[in-house]
Amino acid sequence: SPARLEITTGTTVTWVNDDPTLHEVAFIETSADDAGAIASGGSFSFTFNEPGTFNFYCGPHPGMSGTIVVS
């Protein structure tokens, strides 16, 4: 949350798993590093150093998805 986020180049975004289930941040169209499994209470941070649109989803739960727009 939110499902769409607009940020500027150089911004670090952190995903936090507040759920008791494992989650993952997997990027769709880019070669950006995927998070791998994020345990309950864990987090994953990524700094967006290039402009563009980055779509992502949760590997185990593909219906959980979002978009980061970097300008």
C-alpha cells in the first residue's frame, strides 16, 4: 500500500511485511533485484536510481501488485 507510488530518482522505498505469511517483492519488466522471501516482521528496501515505471508483485500472491513511477 499504496498500489501506485510516484517518487523522484534516488528515492529508497521500503516494503514491510506486517503479515504472518511470507511475502516477496518481484519486479516484472526490469532487471531490478527481487527481494526473495520476506518473513513476518521483515522488510526489503530498494533505491530507484533510474527513471521509469517499475511494476512489481508478490511471488506467492500474484494478486498483490503495485507500480512505482520514478521521475
